Amino acid sequence: MAKAIQDERITMGFFNIHHIHDILTVRNLSDYDFSSFDILFIGGSIIPFEMRQNLKKICKNVVLTFGMTETFETHLSQPNDPEEKQNASAMYPIGGVETKIVDDSGRIVPVNTNGELHIRTFSAFQYYVGEKEKTKEMKDENGWIHTGDLSVMDEDGYIQICGRKKELIIKQGVNLAPAELEKRLYQHPRVQVAVVIGLPDPRAGEEICACLRVDKENAPTEEEIRQFCEGKVHELLVPKYILFVDDVPITATGKFSRQKMTEMAKEKFQIG
């Protein structure tokens, strides 16, 4: 990838998180010429701030984006956003996009309160072909798209994505967002990719499993990973299971396949 950017004089790109890991782990990265690279859009999942900062080694204009197949891109960060917004991975809606954060009853929540992100925009899809019920679930009669993403809006209208509603892990009756643990795991210097999933557990309901691709030449131990998490995330998020993998399966849209990771983990840990 680094050689292609250099040789083809690429000016603009879009990276998902696995692309970011691949290019940042290229040996002798500083030897490549990225001077043509003018702007880099990143998205597809939650991108830790430290990772975005490291990307500036290859492109000075790094833009965090949010969008869906059903809406195209709707929210962007800007390279000149205030530092506190950048630190929070905050994005602002582009022109023509309406945004609201709602609770489970569809009521708008106060600022700085977690809820589901709803979007209304000129670029939204009309309907799913031949799937009226699925369309109703995603898009209400007033044109609001129910994204399924947990988000927070601050006083200035900036949006921070906190995770996927359907990816919440329910352990001992507590709703836990995998993104909180993933952010912490990405801070470990020898963790390259982190995907957190829930595995069935007869006592807790679900248990935490961290699926990790790590530095093979200096791989951390399971206990080291747990100690790295303790006291830095919700105590129930410290992973019971840790699955080290060579590669993380990717969906057709370039996102990590949590479904396949769950199947792999169930087989590894013999969970029915």
C-alpha cells in the first residue's frame, strides 16, 4: 500500500481501520515519499485518537468520517477542529444533514447524553427493494434514518460515536459497549487489531472476549493484556477470554466481521 501511494502519486484515499494498521506497521515507513497525499478520509469503525495522529506521518489532512450505505457520508471532522473535539473523535454534520440523539422511546435526549443517532438527509436511500418491513425498521415515516449507532452530541452540535447498539454486551445485567475496551486495547504498543465480542455464559449471560492481532515478534501474554485493562475500563469489561489471531475476518464493506470472530472464538474455547 505504501509503495502504491508513492508510485502512483495518490492524492486522496479512504482507509478503514485495518488499512491504517497495515500501513503504520510498514517497515521503514519514513523511506517512502507521501508528498502527493493531500487528504485521507478514515472511518468504518471507531478510530482511536493516537492512531489518527500517527497517520499524519503520511498525510497532514486526516478527516474522520461517519456514514452508512443508506445515507452516504453525513458527518465529518475537520483538520482545523479544536483540539478537544479531535481528542473526542467528534464530527459535525455536513450541509443538508439533520441529526438527533434519541432514547429507546424515540425522545430526544439532553446534550452529552448517550442515545441512538438518527439522521435525516437528502442523500438517504428511498427503500430496500422488496423489503417493506426492513425499510420501516430503518427509516420512519418522517424520513429519519435509525442508524443503530450509540452517540453523544455536545453543546456545539458535534457528534461522538460510542459504538453499535446491537453490539452491546449484556453481562450480569449491565450493558457494556465493546468500543470502550477496544479503545484501551489499541493503546497497548504491541496490539495491532482489537475486536471485542460477547460469548454466551450460563452465569453472566455473556462474557467478554478480546480478539487480538499482536506483534508476533514480541507478543504480550493473556495476563499482561488483562493487567493492562484493569482499572482503565469498566471492571466487567476486563476480558475473560483472549483470542490471539493471525488475521481478522473482514466483511464486504471493509469492516471487521464480529459474527465470524464469534464463531472462531466459540470453536476455540468450546462454547456451545
